[in-house]
Amino acid sequence: MHTVLMTNYVHLVIDLGGQAEHLAMLMKRVVGRYARYINKKESRFGTLWEGRYKSSLIDKNEYLLACCRYVEMNPVRAGAVFCPQDYIWSSCRAKAGLIKEGWFAYDAFYTGLGKSEQTRQERYREWMRETISDAEEEFIRQAARRSQLTGGSRFVDEIEKNWA
């Protein structure tokens, strides 16, 4: 799981375990609980975000790691921090070893970075220093904004065939 809570939006990269239909239920719960929390805390009412959430099914073989890096680099692109692990509302902090989260689900990519926790944390910080191309970054941004598939033509064809 890769998460970043920005001031005006949230990015999540999550594995639904083949149950894509559960995304709507998950988002309804997250948005509802967070709205109730903020409304109670600030003595207000109503929704917090405009419109419906946007989602993009990701080709895990071609784009998953780029999407994860894209999400966790958001605070850097926004100018909030210099290093992604410095942003307190990001899953990057746990993976970089700056905080310990007992509830956090580490994905297979992260656990495959090394046998020890320290090795995984070091390799994750190294991985975060790498970049994705501007074209790939723009492709991911547009797919997320438009709720389109994030993948190549073969992936799109496969999804369309399976969902037709």
C-alpha cells in the first residue's frame, strides 16, 4: 500500500485482491468516516471533497512501481518537502524506517527488497531517489484524472476483453 494525504486530495495505491467492486464500498467508508471526524472536530457539516473519487486500474507488470513512486513523490512535486520521507502524511515514512506502524500493510515489492528490515528501508530510500520520466509521470497523472486504465495497449485490450 502506498498512501499520501495532501491538503486537497488523497492518493492511494492499493491491492483490492481481485475484488475491484469493493473499491466503491471502501471509498464510501473512508470519505464518510473522515467527513464525520472533521465535521465533529470543526463543528461543521456537509461533504469535504467535490465530486466522486477517481480511480485507475494499474498494469502491475508495467506501471505499478512507477505509480507508487509517483504517489509518494507528490509532496516533493507540490513543494511541501525536499525529500518524500519528510512528509508526515505519507506511507513513505514507514517504508523508509522513520516511523513504526503496526497496522501498515507492506507490499510484496517492499518485502522483496531484502531479508532484514534495515536492508529493506535502505533499499527503499535508494529506490525513492530514482525518477520516472516526465512522459510516464504525465501519463499516470492523466490516467488518474480521467479514471482511465494505467497501462499499455495490450493491458487495455485484455481488460476490455475480460469486462465485455
